[in-house]
Amino acid sequence: MEVLNRNIAPNFKEITDIGFQLPEQKKLSNGIPIFAYNLGSQELVKIEFVFEAGTKHQEKPLVASFTNSMLKEGTNTKNSLQIANAIDYYGAFLETEINADFGTISLYTLNKHLDKVLPILKEILCDSIFPEKEFKQKLSIKKQKFIINQEKVETLASVEFSKLIYEGTRYAQHTELFSFDTISVDDCIQFYKKHYNLNNATVFVAGKIEANLHSQLENLFGKEDLSPKTDDFAIGNSTYNPSTHSIEKKDAIQTSFRIGKPTLGISHPDYTKLKVLNTIFGGYFGSRLMTNIREEKGYTYGIGSALISRMDASTFIIYTEVGSDVTQLALDEIRKEIKTLQQVPVSAEELKKVKNYMLGSLLQNTDGAFDMLERFKTIHFHNLPKNHYEQYMKEINDTTSDDILKLAQTFFHDLTIVAAGSKKVN
């Protein structure tokens, strides 16, 4: 047996290939698309139904999220407890998720119990009844959480930032306290019928897939008649205008910052280089924002920046909470780091470190069938080329210090600043 000498560092190896694979693609007889990764070694499979049912599709606040969360609360043959008990009995797990673009319901199960739990998923998707009692309970709980969260500076900053960044589009929609008094079960039922119709579904499967899985999906879902798909959605036109806002929260011991602007979408030729710039600036623990504002100044426990790519809009955002007494000082340091990137070329050493970090993160995030599936969904829904990740790796490696300088000069301006706390900023 070879003994590992921990006094000797392992050899460094450059990442040149992540071994990304494309899924097998099929369709059920009624046209529902299925993308499958048969890569697992354990007798476990994940089946995910994704619908164009995100919050941007709702006509009024809360409808999309409540519809998604109510999917497991009852069908014509089972109440919420019976659904939960049946899923638990077979060691399976049902998960619902909602974001701005999509509503999702996922089933995790052992292969040997698939024939028992898949019909439950079918019932939820095709026969949910949205019982009034459970709806009112959820409404009460969420309303109380909303009231509590409205006292938090990070909530105030995030909501205001979202309204300003996405102004003019459906993404700017936000919840008010009165929203809880205007939503009804009927709103959710209508949203469910329109947006959780199987004609609006894409199915993703990952894990150790047995030969009969496709036939099981076909028998349960492939024979359903699909109504014509309607396409009456319009995201709206952005009216973004950069501005600075201070939201007063008396006696707050912290100030929450949200700073940013609309930016390049994931399909733009310069997106990857902009992502390299963002990583240098605030995209990982060793970033300039963390080094300066956390490690050197001690103004915050954490600070970062990110590129958020939604289907119809993309955003650059800087986020942090700092002590109230250093509110303006922290903002000044953020501005200083931006100015430095616009004026001083990034060193070859720092650029190489960031590139290695990004490539290593990509490798880590494609480790296994479930991770591979998540990466493929980005390709699929954003209509990216099949060799997207090969191009992504090449574009990271090809990014130069001069590219970073020009991108910082081009994109790190006209930022909206939102600060929620007891101190105003300028």
C-alpha cells in the first residue's frame, strides 16, 4: 500500500477537458421532450418536469410561487398527508422550485420503487385541486414571514434594487403586503391550468436509468392529449436609468448594499470575459472586494459580485452588508476597486489564478449526472451551441489583461446604488 506523503504538494495539472457529455434526447409519442443522462452508479434516478411557469408569467404577485408550492397539497384521490406518506414510504423525495423564469417539480427515487411513485407525480401534475384550507394556511405563514422580512435591511435593498434594475419589464414585479389579500385559490388554479399543462413541459432525467423508464413515462404521460401551446407572453421593455437610493431604516446596525446594472446576456461573445472580470472583482473568496473590504478593512463578514443570467435579462450585482458606522467608507472602497480595474492592468499572476479557479469550479460542477444535467439545462434553455463548455474554457484561457481593462471601462459605470440602513450614501 502506497503511503501518501503530505509534505509534498501534488503535481499541478492544467484543466483542458471536463469530459462534458450531451444527454440522450427522446420524445414521448405526444411530443413531450425528454433529455436523459444515464451516468449513475447507484440505483437512484431523478426525474424533473420543468415548465415555463416562473414569476414573470404571473399577472399579479404571489400567484406563480403559490401555485408551485401548492402542487403537493392535494389531488382528487389524495390529500397532502397521503401524498407525503406515500412518497416517504418508498424512500423517495418530491421537490418543487420556482424562479423568475421556470416552475419545476422533481422526483428522486430508487429505481425499484419507480413504478410506485411515478403515478403520484403524474397525479400531482395532472390532477392537483388546490384545497382551500391548505392554501389559507400557507398564505398566513408566508404573510407573517413577509412582515418579518420587511424589517430586514437586506430585503429592503434587494426588492428596491430589483424594481430599479428591471423597471419596465415583468421581472420588476414585486410583492406588497396587500398582495396577500388579493390572491385567491382560483388565481392559482387558472395559472396551473395554463402554465403546468404538459404541452408546456420539458422532462430531464439523470441517474442510473433502467431500460423500462422510457416506457413508464410513455404509459403515464405520452398518451395524454396536449392542448395547443399559447404564446402570449411579453416581457416588456426595460426603462432602466442609473440612480442612487438610500432607504432609511432607523436604528439599523447594518447597511445593506445592492449595486449594479443590466448587462450582457450569456450568449453574448464577451460574456465569458466579463465573467472573468467579475470573478477578479468579487466572484470568489480571493476576489478584490473580499480582500479589501473584508480581510483588510474588516467592514463586512462577506461581500461579492455576480452575473445573473435570466432568460430575458441579465444583471451585474454587488451585494454586501456592512456596519452602519462604515457605510460611506465601504461604498468608497467599492468605487476605488472599480476605478483600479479601469485604470491598472491585472497582473499575469492574478489573471492565471482566477482562470484556474474558474476552470476548477467548472470541473467540480460537472461531477456526476445531476451536475451534468444542471449544466445542460443552461445550454438548452439559453439555446447555446452544443460545444458551449468547450468554447467557455477556451474563452477563459484566451482572456487577456487588456480585455479585462477594456471591459471594466466599458461596463463598470452607470451603476444603480441602493443602500438600506440608518445612514445615507452619496
